[in-house]
Amino acid sequence: MSTIPEDIDTPAVGRRTLPWLGDLRKELHGIFVEEWSPFAGALLLVLLSAAFMASGLFWGVFGGIKLWGDHLNNLIGLGPLLGIKSELESPLMHRISLTDITLVLGAMAAALLSRQFRVSRPPPLEYLWGALGGTTMGIGATLAGGCTTGGFFVPLTFGSPAGWMMWLGLLAGALIGLKLLLWTMEHITWGTQAPARAERPLGYGWYPLFGLAVIIAVLVWAASWWYSGEELLAARGIVIVGGFGIGFVLHRSRFCFSRVFREPFMTGEGSMTKAMILALAVAIPFSSLLLQKQTVDPYVAIPATFVLGSLIGGIVFGIGMIFAGGCASGSLWRIGEGHLKLVVAMVFFAWSGSVTSAVLNRFGLLTPEVDIDFLDGIPEITSMGFQAYLPDLAGWGWTYALSYGVLLLWYLLVRYNESTGRFTVF
């Protein structure tokens, strides 16, 4: 009885009878096992983000994580003290929370298919850094009105300079965080020994089948909601597929916003940063077409944090993501890959985001104060800043000029650093 050999170059029944089988296995290996280019990942993320916009939505992350934190605070009895509602939306019905959950599932499926899933136990000290980093990210995301997705990437695609202000903060925060981390590496020796781990995890040979099972289960879930006859469930069915696709792409391309800001300072490597620059260069004009056609209200995704909240929040978040080892979306897809440190970071991220939001709301710092009547939409002012939609403030010409001017400057600095190592701290 013929069997398919391990060598993907040799088809099962000889090269003459099944010459296509080896080529098929090579192609599947390239898609599901080999790492994708970060540039391919960036462009696919743009397409998925645009699909959300075309549906009148936007890609968010922090809103769902904060909801998890609200549920956690109610569970441990802090909810009434913080003024958190006792009746909260279900994490499976909340649009952004559902996106986050399916993002993890998408990354898990990709990790299983490529046999890269592994429950990873870091050294004890890393759990502490995960808790510290997650707490700091929760504070920063609250101040900025979003994480690297909702405070930086999405506002830029929606024409808001709040994204560029957070960009400045993230650059500064990443630099400060790396210097602090370097200091800890030089002065702290406790808990730096990683526990031993098995070379081949239990069930390793079945991982691709497990990954396929996850894909089938998610598709059945999405289809059952889509054909449920209920408008809300049908809309959430689209979110399931979108979030799953984002998680799959993030894992396959190893795309992480924290690497975008960290690696030029850490190693001088700029590939991930240049992939982000490409993503924004493509997303900004594509998104502007949807915005000009009024497919989606721009103000739904613009935080009321320009200038102060975006800048300070970016600095705080940037420091936190260095210690946590990932941003919000990066932490989620690495959880799907089995990293326990990121589980700790996410728990504290959710808890801190909930607490910080409650405290700032208690003092009125996030409460809208004034509507800006001279703009076309319904923007708001808070103590952290206002909703700045650049096309309304200065027109699309200046929006494009500012966006591509900063992108060009960013690219030139990254390219210069790749050649000289001028800005590296290690």
C-alpha cells in the first residue's frame, strides 16, 4: 500500500503518476508552515481593516480588553467601588471583545497548523515584567483612547492627527522602556532561569488536525450566526470571520506593533517598521475613499485625546509594551501561540484599563465637555484633548501632505539607522 513519504519533494506513488502532489505539499507548507513576509502581513491587515470599514465598522482591540477588565472587577468586588455597571454586555456580543476572542483563535489555528503552538513558561522574573507591562499598557491605552491599534493605526487611517501624536509618544516610550529594561538586565539576576520544557509537546503530531478543527468550528460558528435570522447575530458573524482572519495573518507574518517601535532601537532592524510604513501608505488613501463616500462615520474611531492624551498615553503605553513583550494585538496572538507571560500581561492590562477608565471618568477627565460646532461631524472635547479629524480641519490635501511627509521622514530615519545603528541602545 502506497503512503506519502516525509520528504515533500517525493510524491506518494512516484513522480510519473502523481507529479502534482509534491508541488501541492510545498505550496501548503509555504502557506501554513513557513513564516510570511511582514510586508505581506501588513497588506493583508490593510485589506481586513478596510473590510471592517466597508461594513461601517472599524478594527478595535482595547475596548474589548477593557470590557474583560470590567467583568473582572465586578467578579472580585471592585465594580461598585469604581462605579462600574453591574450589568455588562456579554464578551461574545460586544463587537470589539468578539474580535479579540476570535483573533486569539485565529492565531491558535495558525500556530497549530504550523506546529508552532507550545505552552511557553518564561523565567519567574518575566511574569513580574508581564504584570508591570500590562498594568502600564492599560493606563496608557486609557489616556490615549486606544492601544497601538485604536490610538495609533486606526486614527491615522481615519484621518486623525491623534495617531501621529501617539506615534511620537510610542517612539519615546519604546526608547525609555528599552533603557529601563537594559538597566534591569544589568542589575537584577533573580528569576532569570527559564524552566525546562519538553522538546516535543504532547500531541505534537496531531497539531495540524487540531488547527483544522479550530478553523472548521469557527466557520460553523460564524455561519450559524449569519443564518440565524437575527440582525445582531448576523453582524457578529462577520466580526467572527474578520477577527479570526486578523489573528491568522498576525501569527503567520509575526506582525506586532511593539516590534515596529522596538526593533530599530534594539537591534537596528527595520523590516517590521517599513512594513508598517507600507501598510499606512496604502491604507490612508484607500480609507479616505470610504470616508469620502460616507461608508463609515470617521468620529466613531477617533479618540478625543488630541493632543495631551495621545502623547502621554503613547509614552506610557510604549514603556509598558517593552516590559510586557508585546502590544495589545501582539499579546493576543502570542497568547494563541501559548505564551503564559502574555496571559499574565493581558490580565493586568484588562484590569488596569478598567480601573484607570473608571477613575478618570469619576474625575470627569474622559467626560465630553464641549461639542465643536465649526466641524462637520459631532466631535467632542475632554480634558485629554479633542477629536481631531484633519480633513475637516484642513482639507484632504493637507491630510495627505502631512501623512506622507511623516511617513517619508520615518522611513528615512529607519533606513539611516539600519546602516549606521545610530539610534540603537543595545
